[in-house]
Amino acid sequence: MFSILIPTFNNLEYLKICIDSINKNSKFNHEIIVHVNTGNDGTIDYLKKNEILYTFTNYNAGICEGINLASKKASKDLILYSHDDFYFCPNWDVVLKDEISIIKHNKFYLSGSMIGTKGDYSIECGETYDTFDELKILNNYKKLRFRDFQGTTWAPHVIHKEYWTKVGGFSEEFFPGSGSDPDLNLKLWNQGVRIFKGLGNCKVYHFGSKTLRKNKNTFGSFGSKIFLMKWGISIKFFKKYYLRSLEDYNGILEEPKKNINYFFDLIKCKIQYLYLKFLYKNFDNLARINYGKFK
């Protein structure tokens, strides 16, 4: 049903849990395609042994380039992006399929909901692969009641291949990945997509930022800077006025209401944009500095 794209960077033990959960807890058959960044921990041997499709770079290509490469092998009409440190809870795919059946067209961006290891929406089932308590998550995931919500920008997300192709997938200037999700959403918005819905009953357990994040300094503020310089508005502005992120879902999104608060926040964005332009001169310079800093 789905082509599930998973980037991984020497994260084999988490990847095994992720793939095992897809195989055990899915109702439908899915195509799994992994992008392997360097893979010097035995990842490729594991994928070959289990006959799992993959793409490969001998360097850390980051999330965006990696997923774009993997997507070229996708044979299904629905593209689902996953982290390699997810555990997919039972019937996750049924919830997505039912929602897509209701929509009856291809202009959508749907996501699941993440169960964390800490916070209000959490079940402590282990923060690392070797402390993971699978039985505990299976016995308790239904007890967490998530609502459906507006303006999702996070994984696992699914879009139709038609719109993935139209927008060119992830924008690779957001290396290694920070800022790429709202950028994808804005590109979809510009293609007329107005359904950005998080589904409360599609649940994954998230170990917490293990995907490609071997160095905490890798994911800094450059993603938000690149987004602002690229689009002239901030991620926060886009999510507040366009996506209405984290509000209860109440239907197809409309154009933002341009009231005094909208224009006040827009002016702040333009001031920040001019400041970045003064510092970095142009978008290409900022993207190049980001790439050189984190590559």
C-alpha cells in the first residue's frame, strides 16, 4: 500500500525495531525503502539478508537527499516518510487508509501521532533500543487518547506521489534536515493542498531524535534561518497563520485571516529577513554556510 521511506545513519538496532514493528503491526503489505548513510555498522548486510530495498551514500547525505534518493525506487502511489527510531503501533496503517478513503483525492498531507518517552503524551517504554519494553507499549498505547489536529508538520507523514513529484520532494538545502518538513508543507500549500491533518489514532513510539542526529550540534537554528530567507516568513508564522498548527482539526484549511496581528507578525518576519540578508547577503550563501558547517 505505502512506499515507506526511512533514512538511517549507523542506527541499525533502532532500524531493526522500526522494520520489525512495520512487519508485525501492519494490516496491509508495504514497500520499505531505506536510505543508508555510510552504513558501516552492518546495516547493508541486514537489509540484503532481509531482502529490503535500499539506496546508499558513502557519506551522511542527511534526511533530505537520502529520502529523495530512496523515493526514486518507490513503486506505490502513497509515499510515507518515517524515522528509523519509530515503533509503529498496531493498525497504524488502517487509520491512514481509512482517512485517505474519506478524502477521495490526492491533495493531502497526513501524519500520525508520536508517543514520547517523557511529557504529557508519553509511555516510558525505554529510551534506548536495549531498554525497549515492547510488551508495555502494546498493552498501553490505546490508553493514550490523542485528538486529530490541524497543521501537522512531522513524521510519520504520508502524501501522494503525484504531489511529492510536483514539489520535488524534500528541499536539499535544509541539510541535514531541520526545517525541511515545514518547507515541504509550504511547497504543498502553494500547490493547493489544504488538508494538513494529524491523526490521533495512528500512533508510533518515538525513542527521541535518534535519526541522523549523532551530534547534537548538527540540528541548530540554520533550518529556521534558511526557511525565513527562502520564503520571507518564519516557520512559526507559517504554522500559526496558515497551518494553524496543533489546533483541533475542524476541516479544510482556508487562507489566513489578515488582521492586525497577522500584519504585526509579518513585519517582524520582514525585519528578521532583512537582518539575515545583511549577515549572509543572499540565500545561496546561507545555504552554503549551513552545508559547510554541518557536512
